[in-house]
Amino acid sequence: MLAQFVSMNTSIEPFITISEPEVLIALDIERIVRLAFPMLADIKVLALDDLLATDIHVDLAICDVGERVDVCRAALDQLSSRGTAIIVITTLDETLLSNWPWPVIQKPFLDEVLLAQIGLAFANGR
């Protein structure tokens, strides 16, 4: 799906960010995405606060939600209002995030689960 999005929009190169406090997990997510979508040149690992502080347009943000759920929710609402698609990854109990408007993936997750959500995000016009 992402490959179709990129080929149909040749002037658009999706920009994906990963906000994950655990460096090794962030690098693993980046590896998963780069292996599946080698046409992507722009994947950055940024803290959520740093991401919000920039005016760069982000097509997709893959964000870990830690124990500060309310703070993360407000930040993700801000990103979403800018037109950014969101995928939430977490170790928290799913019921805490059940009313969130974005897909929530429980850690640990299979590569295929993350890749399916990325494909859906871009299929939905991101």
C-alpha cells in the first residue's frame, strides 16, 4: 500500500517519525520500516516534545505512549490536527487507550502488525 502511495504521488516522499524512548526499540522499528519500504528516505527518530517543537510536516508518527498518558494524548492530538497519521505503541493495558482514535499496538509486537498499520495509514490518504 505504501509503495502504491509513493508511486502514485511521485512528488511526495512520505516522512515518518518514530518517538520511542528506548533507543534499541526505536532502531528496531526503523529497521522494520526500512526493510519493508526501501523507497523511504526520510525516517527520523525524535522525542515527542522535539517533534511538536518543529514545524516540519510529518506524514506518519509512530509513538510510544508511556505512563504519562494525558500528556501523550494531548501531544498526539496536536500532531493529528496537523494532518499527521498516528500509530501508538505501548506496554500499557489496552483498556487505558481503548477510546483513542488511533491504532494501538501492544509491545512486544510482530513486524507484520506494525507494517499492516503503516499500510493502512497510507491507504487512508496519508
